[in-house]
Amino acid sequence: MVASLATQREIFARIDERLEDDILRLQAFVQQPSISAENHGIRHCAELLRGYLAALGCDPAELVETEGHPVVYGERWVGAPQTLLIYLMYDTQPVLGETWSVPPLEGRIVEQEPFGRCLVARGAKNSKGPLRAFLNSVEAIQDVTGSLPVNLIFVAEGEEELGSRNLPRFVERYASRLGKADAALHPYALQEPDGRVLIWPGTKGLLYVEIEASGGRWGRGPRAYDIHASQKAIVDSPAWRLIAALSTLVAADGNSVTIDGFYDNVRPPTAAEEAAVESLAHTFDLEPFKQLWNVDAFLDEEMTIGLLRRYFFTPTLNIDGIWGGYTGPGSKTVLPHRATAKLDARLVPDQEKDEILAKLRRHLDDRGYDDLDVRLMGGGEWSQTSPDARIVRAAVSGLRELGVEPEVWPRNVGFFPAYLFNRRPLELPFCVAGLGHGGRAHSPDEYFALDGNSAVAGLAGCEKSYAAILFAYASQGT
Amino acid sequence: MVASLATQREIFARIDERLEDDILRLQAFVQQPSISAENHGIRHCAELLRGYLAALGCDPAELVETEGHPVVYGERWVGAPQTLLIYLMYDTQPVLGETWSVPPLEGRIVEQEPFGRCLVARGAKNSKGPLRAFLNSVEAIQDVTGSLPVNLIFVAEGEEELGSRNLPRFVERYASRLGKADAALHPYALQEPDGRVLIWPGTKGLLYVEIEASGGRWGRGPRAYDIHASQKAIVDSPAWRLIAALSTLVAADGNSVTIDGFYDNVRPPTAAEEAAVESLAHTFDLEPFKQLWNVDAFLDEEMTIGLLRRYFFTPTLNIDGIWGGYTGPGSKTVLPHRATAKLDARLVPDQEKDEILAKLRRHLDDRGYDDLDVRLMGGGEWSQTSPDARIVRAAVSGLRELGVEPEVWPRNVGFFPAYLFNRRPLELPFCVAGLGHGGRAHSPDEYFALDGNSAVAGLAGCEKSYAAILFAYASQGT
């Protein structure tokens, strides 16, 4: 089913009519807690979502049990030639220890300039707001047309905030069903406060580890507890050992990674990726980006293009945290029995998580640091779809119909588990797209803009963008 | 007044008679809190101590105000040819956050094998127990002889646990009075559980600093708060900067200090110090020392003598603590805006605290790390008295009279502010000595042995040792 302009206008009008009810639907969804780390409300939220999918006409609409939280799975077959896999997440971050200006699980509506009414709640932006907005959009299309432009396969996981640890096994088990899709879409709200709209046809990969030096494993230094610092004269220091080992992992500037072979499999950017960055460099304004990220200077201050190349094409090794010994006020003197660092590596094609983990381990072993414990804490592989892929072209043309000119970024520099659909065996083209704006994900007063303004779409604009992308996908030439 | 053997026997008998009352005196003193960090009970404790000194016949017996807690000062003139300065501390560590098996400020008496009755209280060992034991000993001598073998000048500070921050100014102001002393003694309980008795004629010096890398000062990296780790691609890392800077301070083994010029002023051990270490090496047993310090292996495992040389003669640089970024469970990804380390350097003659601080600063500056904040947190200079000094010989011969053979260690490897009396302008020979045993200083269930056993002196033996040292000092040939 390819929509006529008139049909699309009718759907958009229907979305505008539904707005106040759709706001209630977002509120109802965020009011059902789904905090995966605490297993708080997860199963009730999964049941609620299964009900939503059933109401859309999905068959099956089911909970698929995993070793952790269930996946909510649905198929909506309308006899369309094309099928999209819709990747969703229904879990959220905790709120424990955060200070909110409103109760975080009540779904309060708050006026927030310059966006008018905003939904302020845990999950409002990441990602229960956009999830429910997508379902609203599908309902509106079905209301008006009685059908959909594409078949939909829904995969909604409840462990994204836990590193999607059971999703790989689900994808394996459901591979033959998921393989019926032609491409995958993660509907999100990718609009910056200034109105700029991003499309992400890929993500970097992620390796997250803890590295620990301890006297117990080393056989040197204090074994099981911290001792008086004066003993340093004859007792080795696990803390100095960690410093020494870490200092072999990057150059003195903290940027070039010096793990043996780290860059071996970095594939040069494609011509299309280079073109995307060159195009982006013409309009990219570093100043608001500095404000956004709370920095006075970036690495390659002089050249936007160099900076963007680094941003999208360069793998990194970061210290997320480090601790050991006495960290309180004043001057207590101890020789710590252990010291620990958390590190994350952001990987680009064709680096693989296990490859880099093995290289890190070998690098340390080769330098005599075989006693250091390297604990895998999580992560996953990169994903990458060509900007020429039908799903990306559909996102671009769908958004253009709404009067915006999206920027196709080479990839998302963060991580989410798109690779499970994008890489073998499914190899589905995958992209993240959608109008709308939210903020403070993982932070207090997380919000999603309901009204929006002249620059930024509100909830109705967000829902329209999803409809437009589905129709554009159906009507794209291959 | 030189005591005849008969007089000493009488004094020892008096100490034995007084034992139960002397235990009550220790209890009363630890029941008066004197937690300097919290200013808890400090002034009341100072008043109590002034009363003790007045009761001994001190004139003056006074509180000397400082910018912090008062010094309790007393002079007891008996017309003896020799005068000893008695350095004491009346403050203690806090108890907040510690889990004790008895209330820490009640002065409970607890049976603790193999030491019989022990006083279990904050300050029992460090140092209100030995302080009150010394005063008991002086009382017993005066009871029996009506006088003392030496004149005494008492200096009791209330800020030892805060780094003795106002004691230098006091010593300056009182220099002409303190200069009347011929030597200084810190009466302590220096007996190991196996009965070995130590004498310390010196201490290492201490420099305690915090070193911090931060985006705000650097002008690179996140300015004021931690940001998303994916931004590492274009944002510098203060945490990596701290690692890089720290790794220039010591060799890869974490032991040799590589701060430019760090060892320049290390004076080789004297013949007497070498002789002391060689003598100690014959009897020193590493195995219990390993147990005591919770290690499987020391630096120079193969050679006790090498280990002891390092212990006493080698300056060190230790990481006491390090922290930055996310240090909780799981895998939160942030790029920290700052990272901090606490370091202590233990210094030997002729290194000076300010010299090493300046060298550390210059070392960092010379390598471009001039943005790193180096904060002086505390410390003080080494002190050193020859083992041939009268006060050390008196301690040795006094303890021998009690049937023990003390080990004169080259120095205490910890730190306390003996240098204020031992170095210019006073230049008093200084030593730490005394029988008796206590443990768990700065920890829960701190104790002081009251009964003792066949190996270790109890309170009476401790008090006798102080009396014996005073008499030995009076009777030593110069």
C-alpha cells in the first residue's frame, strides 16, 4: 500500500486529533515502572506492551522468556511486499539516588520553555516515550487506511540498560522469523534543540572491562587489606602496578591507543562515509557542541573536518572510573592492597569486541602483567548500514516530506545492540530515525517534548515522522 | 639523685602496689574523649591533663593556646643536673564509622588472651595509655623518693592526629624554655607480642600530597562534570593525564622513585646505623613480619639484610589512594572530568619535605604537567639521634635492668613530629622507648595490655621501664 498525498494528509490530521489521547497513552506507559536493574515492574510492563501489540492486530503477540527479562515479540502481517523489524526497548534506568523535581514514575506534564508541555518521567525519552509514539502512529495509520504500508515484526527487549545480555540468544532462537524482515528500524526522537535532525545508520561497538591489580593475585604487596604506608619501603604496591600497566595502553596524550594490534582491523572510511562527513563539516558548529559537552577545547580544535573524522571513524580507549585505597578527606596513609579501573573501548568496523579483549589480555601478559584481572563487564559489536540502503533513503525522504533536511551521520558514537540484527546471520539494514526531542536520559528530570516549537517537533510531529518513514519505505525504489 | 638498687626496688614495689589504682587512672583518662578531628572533648581533656601535671608539682602547669587545640605545658624542677623534655600527645583518632566490640569511650577492661586483662578503648595504646602510665611512674618515684632523678619539661599536644599543625609555632614561641632540656623522650609501649623490645632514636620524614588532573584547570577534557564516554573520540581525558603523569614518578616496578633529583640528598647510613642493621639481621625473622603486614613476599625476599637496609634507609613514594569517575557496580560509561591521587613520600636524612615538594612540582612542570594541582596535605621532617647519645644509652641500660635486651632500630619508619625538638634550633637528642604492649591503633578495639604475660610487660612493667630509663639517664656517664 503506497499512500497518496491525500491519505497521508488524512493520517496526519488523525494524529493531530488524537494528540491529547496520545499524551495520555504515553503517560500510562511511563507510569508502569520497568526498571530492569531492580526488576521493578518489568513483567507488568512487558504484559502491558504485549497488550498494546495485540490491540494493533499483532499475531503472535507474546512474551518470550529468556534467562533474564522477557522479550515482547509481535508480528503484524498485512500482506505488504516489504517487512520491517522494529527494535524497541521497554526497560529504563533506575531512579534510586537521583533528585527529581517531580516524582519520576508519575508521568507528570510540566511546562518547559522553549518546548511547551513536556512529559517529565523516567523513560520519557529513553525510550518509552518514542516507543509508545511509534505505536500511536501505527494505530493512526490503521485507523485511516485499515492497514499498514509494510508488515511489522516487533522485538522489544527488557534488558537494554543491562547490556542486552539475553538478546543474542533470543535472536538466535528467532532467527528464521526475524529473517523475514527486509530491514530494521529503531524509532527514536533524534532532534536537537536547534531543530537539526539526525539519522544514524550504524553504531560503534563497545568493550567494557574492569582491570584490577591486587596483592592477593600478584603474590606481592598486601594480600587482603590495606596496610600502613610506611611499609612501602619493603612491600610492593598494587596501585603503582595498575598505573604502570595502564600507562602502556595509551600514548602519553591519552588518545592514541597503544594496545598491540589495536588498530589492525580499522577499515578506512568508505567514500560515502567520507562524503557524509565532508558535507556535515560545512554546517557543523563546534561552539554549541562544546557547550553541550562541557568542554573548552576538542582534540583537533583547528579543523572541524578532522574532528568529525575522529568522532566517527576513530576507536577509543577511555577510563570510566578508577579507585583504590583511601579516598576520603585528609591524609590517612595506607598502602592499598588493590586498585581497579573501569575502561571502555569504542570500536569501529572491522574491530570486534572479543578480538580487542584478547589483544588487551595478550598485551598485558606480554609485559608481565599476567596477574592483572581483566573482567569483561559488557559490550557488543558495531553495526553499519550504507547511506544508500533503502531504509536510510526512506528515512531521509520521509523526513523531507515533513519539511526538514536530516543529516545522515556515519554512525551513532554511542552503543546499542543494533549489531544483533545488522550483522550475521540476519544482516538487516538498520537505522535509527525520527523527529521529536527529549533530554536528560539516565539523569533526573528526563523529559520528552509534547508540544514542541517552531524548530522542534512535539509528539504529533514525532508520530507523523514515523508514519512518513513507513510510507516512504514502502514506496522507495530498491 | 641517683637511685640505689634498694630505692629502685622500693619504687618497683610501690608500682606493683599501685597497679589497680593505676588501672583506674588509665580508665579515667580514656573515658574523657579527646578526638581532635571532631573537636570532641579536647579542651576538657587538656584541662584534665593540666590537673595531672599540677598534681605532680609542675610549675607552671598550663594550657598554651594555639590556632587549633591547646598544648598542655608543664615544668617540674627538682634541682637535678639533667633535664628531659617529655613529648606527649593527648588527642586520639575518631571512632565514627568503626564497629567496636565494646563502647570505645568507656574504658572497658576485657580479658584478651594471651595478655590477660586489657584496656579496650580509643587511645588505649595511641597514646593516652602510655601517657598516663608515664605520669603514674613519676608519681611512684616521687612517692618513694620525694623527688625525681631528672627535671621534666612536659609538652603534650592535642593535634598529633591532625598532623601537629600548630606545634611548630608553639615550639618557636617556647624555644628558650624548651632549650633548657638536655634531651627528649617520648614514652611509649614498644614491645611486640613475642616480647621483642624496640627503641627508636629517629623517624623518617613525611610529605603528603594530593595530585589532581582536571578538565577545568587543564583547559581540555570535560570542564565541570563527567560526560558520556562516547565523546572520548574528540575530548581529552584528565584521568589518562593523571595516569601518564603518575607513571613518570616511579619506575615500572613501583619502587624506584624517578622524580628528578629525588635521591640527591639521601645521606649514606652511618657506620653505627649499618652496625645496628647488621646486628638486627642476625635475629630478625621475616615470617612473623610477613604475617604482621599481610604479605606473601617482600621486595628483596632473598636477603634479610638488604630488606632491612631498604626498610630503614630508603625513601619511598606511595599511592595512598586514587579515585575518579564512576566507581560503583556495573558498567556505567563516563569520561570523568577529574581524577585525583593521594601520595606520601617517606624521607630519610638529609631529604627535606619542602625540597621534595618543590622537586615534585618542578618534575611535573618540566614534563608539561603544570596544570596538575599538587596540594600539600601535611607532613614533617625526619629526626635522627645517634645510638651513642646519652638518652639512647639510658633507654638501653634502663631496659636491661628489667631483664630485656632492646633492639635499637635505626629509626621509626612511621612519622611523628620528633623533628621539632630534634632538629634546629633545639637539637635535642630524642628517643622513643618503653616496655608494654598495645595494638589496633587507629582501628576498632584498640587495646593496651594491663596484665601482660611472661613475654610482654603489663602496665606495671611499662611504668617500671619509664622509671628505670629516668634513673639510667641521670646516672649515665656523658
